[in-house]
Amino acid sequence: MAKTIESQSSVPSVLRVLANEDQFGEHRGLGVSAITFKVTPKDSDGVFVIENTFHEKGGPARHLHYDQDEWFYAVEGEFILEVGQEKFTLNPGDSVLAPRKVPHVWAYTGGERGRILIAFMPAGKMESFFREVTKANAMPPQDPELWRSHGMELLGPPLKV
């Protein structure tokens, strides 16, 4: 679980989240993977960072964010991404920024385990989206209204891997 170290000055508090831990000590499953909240914002203008750990191949449906840039950083394993018309393979240490309003889709394609850090800037409604969709322990459903209500547009199916 996270440990917050309170500050006695105007400097913000320090947040430490241990490896393989969630900021709130909760488990959030997405079927082929699990996510941990690493940094949650005080409001929708802050940054939201998750770590997504995969035990099977797969990923979310093609979509876009109306107001968020989405940054991907591969920690372990191999991932493929399509951002607009560009196609990328991410290996550990590689990163890609998907700008807001640009369609994108991605998937884990590696072996036993993959890990990727994802940051949403600004956070918008992404924390509430992941809290909602992880209740079913499955990849987010292809329900356009669910995505739209969280500031995204569902544009197509997941990548076939």
C-alpha cells in the first residue's frame, strides 16, 4: 500500500507506492491483466498513472480521448501500438505519446508477463473509468456510452494478437 509522508511546508506530500502494490491496496483485474493505481490526482486536472501487468496477450479496444494525452512506457515484455496511422513495437524502456483526439489501440504480444506504465494527462475521468470496468475483471466492454461518459470515443475492436 502507499505511504504518504506529510510535509510541514508548502511542498506537496510525498507519495511512495511499493512494487506490485496499488496506491489504495486494492486489486483491479482486467481479465488478461491487472492494474495498479500508482498516482491518482487530487482533481481531474492532475496526472493519473497506472501500471498494467499482463499474464496473457491482449489489450483494449481502439478509442480516442477527447481531453487526455496518453503516455505508454514499456517496463517488461513486448507491446504493439497504433496511434493514428503510425504503428510501433514497444520493448522495455520504449515509450510513445498518443495525443488527445487521435485514435489509438494497443496490446501486449509477449510471453508470460508484460508490464506497461500508462499516464493520462490531465486525468479527466480515467480513474472512475478504471474503477468501473475492473469490477467485471474483464477488458472494458465495447459499450460506446460507457466510453463516452468517461471522455472517450470507442472506435473499433481490440487488436488481434
